[in-house]
Amino acid sequence: MATMQNGTKGEAEKDCRKAYGLAAKDASGFLAPFTFSRRNNGDDDVTIKILYCGICHSDLHTIKNEWKNAIYPVVPGHEIVGLVTETGRNVQKFKLGDRAGVGCLVNSCRSCDSCDRNLENYCPKLIFTYNSVDTDGTITYGGYSDSIVVNEHFVVKFPENLPMDKGAPLLCAGITVYSPMKNFGLDEPGKHLGVVGLGGLGHVAVKFGKAFGMKVTVISTSLKKKDEAISKLGADAFLVSSDSAQMQAAMGSMDGIINTVSAKHDVVPLIFLLKTHGKMIMVGGPEHPLELPIFPLLMGGKIIAGSCIGGLKQTQEMIDFAAKNGITAEIELIKADYVNEAMERLAKADVRYRFVIDVGNSLKSA
């Protein structure tokens, strides 16, 4: 249980409130019931009763300590949607009963160059929603829990016309693809966008691309995803990346590519798909380094860049755009007691395309 570092045990308990969730205690990644403490609502804070939380692949990496940074016990979850139950006296954006969302960040320094430019996601002192050390020295716990207390700056207003369960994954998957599309000019009607990988990130990228008025081509190793990509998600075309004839025919045809793949893969054939001055933005995080020959970039003035989620202003912009254009994630809604089976399936890529936990109706304290 996390407690305040200063004062006696009794004083610490006065500064905390009881919370309940699911936590991994070790690298097995097994999630079990866990009672812990949240801080009391401060002057600038919003307390949220969590109703839904998406399961991101980052959650799986973290609970199994695959990135070697887990601080156990870990309560994962950074695709959080719920209702405001308490507000601090300085809070202006929210009132009781409002819909609210929390994504990957819950704090930053608020004073560096990145923060001044509404790029809190690149702050050197950013604090993640879970598995981070907070400003008071406690460990942050995420959305696989019944409630959360967050500074209002890091909470987004969740639109009334956006389904909470299908909208929750947008707070990570949505901003992860929306941000590079906006920042690198891959949101212009008529341009040709390639989306590499049709998973939790890729399927949302297709929807945003079409909403921007772009031609969208999905690039995948799996031909079995073609019908769904075109018929259900609205993609204009589908390329099987292992089919050299298809890849050859599409050379030089794309203005930009959003690459969502988190496994080691050959990027050279993808670079050849780009037009002169085309851009490939990497949003997946392969565990092992990729080989990057430079000549394919030189011959065409092409760019490879990286992007990691987005700042809070842009996250609000994204969720409002999604609501306006009817963009949601394709989800499988699960109960809290199914979460370990869901993690096993996620490891096998057996989900179309995002698990979401029905926290409000199924997470019950002991």
C-alpha cells in the first residue's frame, strides 16, 4: 500500500483514501485484487469514478517487466473514462457528474520548453498514469481500479455523444496516431496515407485518415485482414507486405506512412513506398533495434521520424474530432475477472482490436 512519506501513519491515512484495483505483484504479470491508497482530492484535482479502461499492449509489457522498469505492485491502465465525483476549489473545467478521461500522463513539470508548447508528453519530468514516481514520492496506479485523482490539467472532457467504452482506447491509441498525422501534415484531403499494421493503433489510424479525407492503404503481413480493412474500416486499398509484386507496383505512391509495428521488421520496402519527400512516422516500439540503410532516404529526400502520444491540448482536440466524426475503437468489452485471459489473448494478438474492461459494473472490492 502506498502511503504519504511525511508524518505519522495516522496523519498519512488522513491524506489518503482507500482504492481498489487489480495489480501485478511480479513478472508473472498475473493480475490479482489489490487495495491501496489514493491521495485526497487537492485544490487543483479532479476525482473520477472509473467506468471503463482500455487494455493497451504497454500494459502487458509493463506487468511482465519486459521493458525492465516495472515497479511492483503495478496497477496498469491509461485509457480511462468515468464520471467526476469531486473537484478542488480551483478547478474550472469540470463539475460533479461530468464525463472525464485520463490518458497516459498525470503530471509534468509545467515549466520546460515542451510544456510551454503544450507538449507535456515530451517533458523530461513527465509522470505516467501508472508505474511512475509521483511528485510526493508515491507510485502512480492506473485505471484497472475503481477511482483516480488527477490534476485537472491532465484530464480531458469526454464528449457526451462519444460512447465511453468504445471511446476509452482513443486516449492512448487514438492520440498516438492522431498526433503524428497532424504534426507531420498527414491530415490533408487527397493525400495518400499508408498504415502499417492493423491492430489497436492501425485500425484507428485508418479511421482518422478517412475522416481527414485521405486515401488510405493498409500494409500488413496478413491477407486475412484485407476484407475487414476495406469493408469494415473503410480503407481504400490493401497491400500484403510479403508480396514483392504488390509492393513493387505501389512504389513511390504514398505521401506518408504511419508505422504501428512493435516487432522487428524490414523498413526498406516501406521507404520505397514513399513519394519524394515522403515521411514514415514510427509509433510502435520494437524491443530490438531496426536496421536502417541511409541510401533509400537520401534517394528521394525521405524522412523517418518518431512520435509518442501527444500533449493534453491535442488530446482534447483529438477526442472532440473523434466525437464529431463518429470515430471509435473496435472493442471487446470484458469483465474485470477476465483480465488475465485477455492478457494471454493479447500476447497472441487474439483481439479485434482492443479489450476494454467494464470497470464500473464488474470490478468489486473484497
